Amino acid sequence: MSIEQLSVQQYIDSCIVKELESKFEVRYSDTMYVHRPCYTSAKTVITKNGYSLKTSDEGYQLKGSETTQVKAEEINLGIWSSSFLNMRVYQDVAGVMPYVVGFSIANAKSKQGELARSSGRLMEEQESKKLTAEQSDVTALSLFSSTEVTADGKEGLYQFDGAELLPRDDFQEEEEDRTIISFADSDEPDAPFYYRINMKRRGRVYEKLPKSWEDAIAKEGLSWSYDMNTGILYVSNTKGAAYGLPPNPVVMKMGSLGLELQDWPETAQKTVPLAGTGKAKGTGDPMHGQEVVEQFLHNPDEATYREMVADDGVRELFKSYKDNVRYKLGTNSNKLTTALRKKMTGEENARTWSEFSELIQTVACPKDTIACALLVVKNLSVLRVTEGGLVYYEE
């Protein structure tokens, strides 16, 4: 089936669905899916094309190399960050497994419905159809991914500070005795857009948006939001924006990452040695074990890590304090070992050795060498090293 035929079929299907909804009470199934073949993962495509990636609950940091089209990219959209990155990948290639919501497989059940709940308007509409937030995530993702333009926007636009800051003069023209304010591109009046506009005038920040600008926004039916603290105006004309959702990379007119699919050879995974692997070192003195742990924490690299996990004193330190109430590793519902792994699970969340050391010291409770040693030993069986020398926890 050609693209032209497919688009016509999709149009016909949507008309049928709308007709059914106008005449009947339509309920939706959780078990209806479109199956499409995937040949590799988004993570593989990104790393094999010369990029390194760090992810978190807030978003992601993408770093390029001499051979990549993009040198650096940082996006912080919370729960929407993985969907944003998936769209970045799909701008170049198809047939790849996307990143999961939130990047991590942790808390999978509790994340269900979060996409839909980020839009009050969507939830109001879905609840009127007796649909839950969990059933509405697909609709939310569809709205986010859309480039459809609408004129029913209102105040409450998602404020995305990753957008380029533009001067207000780009949107106004002086004509005789009046100022004309417009946002649509005269060459592409129906093109989707998301603008972040500096409304300051000679350093002055307006407490509220000038009425002439409000009137221009209302005339075009745009979604908008004004930050009275920074003097920045956010405007957009997309359907997703009208639902309070963040912009996607197509609306942001972001250039290609230059990703390509290739027949990459498989590479063996390099694994950090486990405690008890290889010849034991040291005297088995816990005090010496503390010294070795401190050496790693202050000079973190693979060599000091190997020395630490192979030391008998560290093993004795763990045995001596693992049942000590003061060094209890959290509670059943909030384990410190889980908290540490959550920040580094999966190769896409790999950290440098220095960042790994800092995380250990941040999560450890109490904040001392013994607590850090317990965390390291408890998690060491799933610690891995990437080809580039970064460390992560295996899922």
C-alpha cells in the first residue's frame, strides 16, 4: 500500500470513528495494538552513531562527537523526555524499539496514566467517556506527537525553556500610526510553531502581558503563557499545546541527528569483577578495608574499584556491619540499594567513575565510609562497564 493510499485510508477510518462516536457510546479496548517489526533499539542507534547519552527523571543529555551532526543537546521535560527523544530518533530511522516512559523500567505500574494526567483538559474529556488515565496515555502521546494546528488555544501553555529565546521585535511591525503583532509565518501560515519570546523593554519586566499582545494572541487563537518573573512569553498554535502538553521536536524545528541503521557487529560486554573473584588481597582487617574504600571514593576509577572489591578487609567490613542497626540499608519500601541502582540502571544511564562515587556518597546513610562500603558491596554483582569506560547497573 502506498503512502497516498495509506493516508486516504486513515482519513476514512477517522471519519468512520467520528460518525460512530456521534451516534453510539464508544468504548475503547486496552488490548488493541498495531504490531510493527523492530530491528534494534533506539539506544543502540544513538550510541552506534557516535553519541553518548545520560538520562534521568528530569530528562536527557546527548553529547556528540567529531562525526555527529549535533554536538550537544539537553532536554528536561520530565515524564515526556523519553517520548521527545524517541521522536528525535524517528526523524531519521524507523523500525527501532523506543525508550520506555521515564527511560527506566523502575516503577512501571505507577507510571501508567502519568502522560494523560499531565493534561487537565484531556482527562476531563476522557473521564466524560468513562476512560481512565491509564487508558488515555495513548491519546496523550498522540496529541504530543501531533503537528496539527488549531485555533482554540488559551492561557496555560507548557513553558519549555529549551526553546530559543527570540526578541519581541521579531513579531511586531510599525505601520503608520499603529503596531501590528503577528506570530504565523507569512511564507508558511499553517506551519506549527512554539515560540519563547523576550518581552523585556530596556531591561524592564512587565507584571502582566501588554493588552496589544493579548489581543493579537486571542485573534490567532493561540495557546500562551507569560512568566511575570522573567518577562518571557510562550506561544504555540498546535493541538498538543492547546492541551497543555510540551512541544515535540518537529514543532521545535530541530535538525536531524543524522542517525543511520547499519549492520553493526556484536560486541562483548565488559564486566567489572565481582567481590570474591580472583585472588584476594589484604589482611582481612576491616580498618584496612575502610582505607581502601576511602581511596576509591576520593580517587574513583576502575583500578581503585578493582582493588577495593578484591580486598579481604572490605569483605570483613561488610560482614561486621551489614546487620548493624545504624547501618541498615533503608526500609523494605525504600531501600538505599534500590535508590542507588535506580539512578544508574541501564547503559543509557551510565555515569563516570567520579559521578558514581558522588552518587554513592549522596545516597549512603549515615554519610560515612562504612555506609558507602555496604552500598558498594551490596550492589557490586550487577555493576557493569561500557566500552567507553562509563559504569551502570545491569537491569
